[in-house]
Amino acid sequence: YSGTLGIAREATFWGVPAIGFSQVKNPEITDEGELWLSAFIGKLWDKRAQWAAQGHWLSVNLPTRLPADVRQPVIGRDKIASKAEVVETDGDRTVIIVPRGRPHTSIEGDENSMIDAGFVTVNRLNWFGGTRLEDELVAGL
């Protein structure tokens, strides 16, 4: 799992509800998208009692453009990147790009296929894998 989700996972160890967010490279940033995302985060946080129970956290993946419909995908098998590219090094600071997943390993209904189709994906995770969210909760987002 990514560093983003590693932090969310660690937060749950301390009883802190957590959400890890990732977005595709080179997203289209718009005022409308920012407003939508702000409201979406508020909805997730307001419903945290439903998804954060028993050490669960959320993984949210954002497509190129917001607003977008929300889906709960199957967890893909390609989330571990096969390479990293050092973009910049300046003293103690290094910027790297770790491309999302591995090329051509997406399957129908997984995170990558849904993100590529323009959907926001939400997965509820725990220390042992994933637990599906209630359909009503996803529909309300």
C-alpha cells in the first residue's frame, strides 16, 4: 500500500478515523471541483461512525476531473508501482514520482478501471483487507 494509506492505517492504530486520498497525475483543477471535494470530505467525515468502526479507514481515489460519481470498486492487484523517478533533489529534499500501479493490469470493476472511467472510488479497509461499505452509504456520497 502507498505511503498515504500507510499513514491512514497507522492513524487507526491510535483510534483516529482516517481517510487516504490520491488523485491521478495531472488532474484538471477547477473551482467547481474544489467545492465538490470539500463537500464530499464533509460527508465522509459526518458519516465516520459508519465506516471507521473497529479500526477501518478509507481509501479514496480521485479521477482527472471533479465533480464525479462515487463507486465502490473491487480492490485492484496493481497498486504497487514498478518504478520511481527522481524529479528533483535539493539538499535534504527529494521529489519523486511513483506511477500508479503497473501498466495494463487493470481488470473490469477495479479501482483503476473506474478512475479511468471518471469515477471517484472509495474502499473501506482494515488491517486484514477490505470490508464493503453499505450500499446506502455509498449512494449518499
